Amino acid sequence: MNDNTHDSRLIDLFLRLVSCDSPSYGEDAVRDAVMAELADMGIKAEEDGAGKLIGGSCGNLYAYVEGDPSLEPVLFSSHLDTVEPSRGKKAVIHDDGLITSAGDTVLGADDAGGLASILHALRLTLESGERHRPIELVFDVCEERYCVGIQKFDYGRVKSKQVYVLDLDGRVGSAASAAPSIVQWKAKFIGRAAHAGFSPEEGLHAIKAAAEGISNLRCGRVDGMTVNVGTIKGGIADNIVAPECLVTGEVRGYDKDLVSGKIDEIGEIMRSAAENAGMVCDFAVDIICEAYRTDESAPSRRRYAEACRAAGVEPEFKVTGGASTNNHWAAWGFDGLVISCAMNNCHSVKEWSSVSELEKSCAIVRELMR
């Protein structure tokens, strides 16, 4: 039952949130807007110290809303930041209900669609006086920078076992029940400089060794994973044998043991290429997040399917190639999903939302609160 249909307050809220400048590490304006919306409902949000820890302007927000103690609590989460270009965003509502940016910035539905859906669903729930679950809210910072904000959050304060992260591109009703591990790697080749014209034989060419290593890598879809070389940087001048070269890349996959094995393989390939050239390679790894898979029998999936159908939306569970804060919730043992929230073509100035999709997203969240 989509009983928030045509409630202009939802769209007004979305437009207010979109209009806030919200770059990663500088989410003050949208933080203030969210806190003001909650305060208007009589809810006090607490800000943690993540901002200071990561060098940002503000921290993660947490709020708890009392509900029927006989019901299990539930947590909803969205992030406060947007990708660039995110300053001076202006939403345009078209006659058919389509919502786009003015074309020179992202729209910011990622993640204002999630924020608006959660906040307005909560307002409707409280206004109705209906029985609802205890509700927890977490709005995190710097999600677009590999979720650095949520990694500083105190998970121990959370009462809920079920988590719904509103941060998925695509049709409302879809949910990501699996996401990959992401592991970044760096290979630094350390050679020796020499004048390329006078004494090239005295040098050890780091760029050439790095190129050999790269040529021995299989990139793209490999063994059920994705392998990529992202950057290469080295050299001093055209007449100097390059003494150093840094190569970076990543591996993504749904089996963390296979990902770990692939990273080991890449390290061996890079070190071997360096050794063949008479030099060394320093190989370093950074685990950005670990894969999760929400089982078909998990309460979060059952509840989500029920909520979608109650809101008149067909549920769809899928696998995503991207990560989100739910990777970190899952790592801490929470049962969660990433659910769509009226964002489309994200990370692009062609990003769009729509009035009807926002209404459906809000209706699903409200059903999950019941």
C-alpha cells in the first residue's frame, strides 16, 4: 500500500537534500539538513568523531527511535556524500516526473534518494501513530571514498540485527544480496638511474621491468574475478634510465580466498619481472572490503520481499560488482541488503531519479519499519 503517494513533502525533502553541497570530506551542509529534519520529528541525531579521524569536516550520524519492544529493531543507512562534480547541484523536475540535474553536476540521488526515503518514511510512520519496530539510523560520511567513514563507526552500539543500506542504482524493488571483495595492490619497481645517451648499460630500467610484469598479467574477467591495472607512473626524463616505476591495480571477486590467491599470483609475477631485470619490487596490498552474500533464507531477504509486495513493487535480488557500506556491516555479522532507492546512471552528470520511483522507495522503507 503506497500511502505516501503524491505527498509533496517527500519531493521537497529530496530537492533540499540535493541542493546541499556534499563532497566527500565536506558533508557539513547535508549533515545539517538531515539533523534538522530529524529534530523536526523530535529525534536527536548523534555525530561521532569519524570526521577528525579521517580528516573530514564531519562525522557519521546515529539516531535511535523507540518502537514496539516486542518487535525486532531494524537499521536503515545511507551516506551523506556524493561524487564530483557535486557543488552547486540544481535538480530539474520535468513534466513527466523525471528528475535530472541541470547537466553540469551529478544529481545527487546517490544518495539523497536513500536519505529522503528513510527520513520521509520515518515521518509518515510517526505521524500515523501506527505500531512499528524500534528504528536505528546511520548516515555515514565518505562512502564514495571506499567507505572510510563507516569503518570508524562504533558497531557495538547497534541493537539491530537487520540492516538495509539504501544505496543501489536501478529499478526500485531491486536489492543486492552479494557484493565482491575489493583488494588494491601496488608494485614499486626499484631500478637504477643512468644517462640514456652516455651510459645506458649502467642503469636498471624500472619502467621496462614493470611493463614486462604487466604484460604477464591477465586482465579483465579472470577465473571468476576481475583483475585490473589502474595506473603506472615512473621515470625522470627522456634521457634518464627510469630508476623507479609504480604500478597499481585491483582485484574484485565474490570468494575472498580466491581473491587472496589471485593477489599472491600478481605479487609473484611482479617480483619475478623485477628479478629478471636485476632489481627488486616492493609489493603492497590494501584490503578495501570483503565480499558478502546474504543467504536466500536470511530474514532481511524475506522481510524485503514482503515489504516490496505490500508496497506494490516486485522484488528482485541480484549480485552487484560494486561495494558499499553493507560489505562492512556484513563483516561485523549483520544480516543486510543494499536496496535501490530511486537513483539511476549514478556517478554521471546524466544521473536521474523520478517522482514515482522516490514514492515507491519511501513506501518500501515504511513497510520495513512496520
